[in-house]
Amino acid sequence: MTPGILALLTGLFVIPGIMLYVGHRLRRRSFRARRIFWGMFFGHTAGALLATWYSMIPPELWSSSDFWRGAFGFYGMLLGGLIGGLIGFVVSIFRHPGDNAARSH
């Protein structure tokens, strides 16, 4: 199995599986877990849209130096989910200390 196929399968199945696990009872999770979930969600969605966009390029327009098509096709969803989760984690570090106190359940 090539690294590109492994990245594609990871982006298609593992990242959504992680999001499914973290998203279960999301309201009861910590602030950081919620931020990571939403970052992964938006990152994975953006990666999937880019992968779909680049997959619609007709074969007549492909070339041997077509780097972006392969990069977004194989690695878009995986990197989108990971980068989105990382952004959610970083945002959760720099939150205001009184954010949880102001929220009522």
C-alpha cells in the first residue's frame, strides 16, 4: 500500500471515526475537546471539498507535473482534519479564563 492510499483511507475513515468518538455527547466534553472537534470538522470538510474539486479535472488536462491534484486528492482530508484539530487546540489554549463561568447549562 502506497503512502498516498494510506493517507486517503485514513482521511476517509479514521478522521471521521475520531470525530464521531469525540462528537458523542459533545456538550458534556471539555471546552478543549469541543474546539478540537469543530476544528477537525471544518478542516476535514474543507479538505473534502478541495479533494472533490481537484478530482473533477478531466483526464485530458492531467500532466506528469500535476502536484496539487495528487496532494489534495490523497492528503486533503487527512491534513485538513489534523490541521483543523490543531487550530482548535491552539484556540482553546488562549481562551479567556472566565468563559466557563459565564456559560449556563
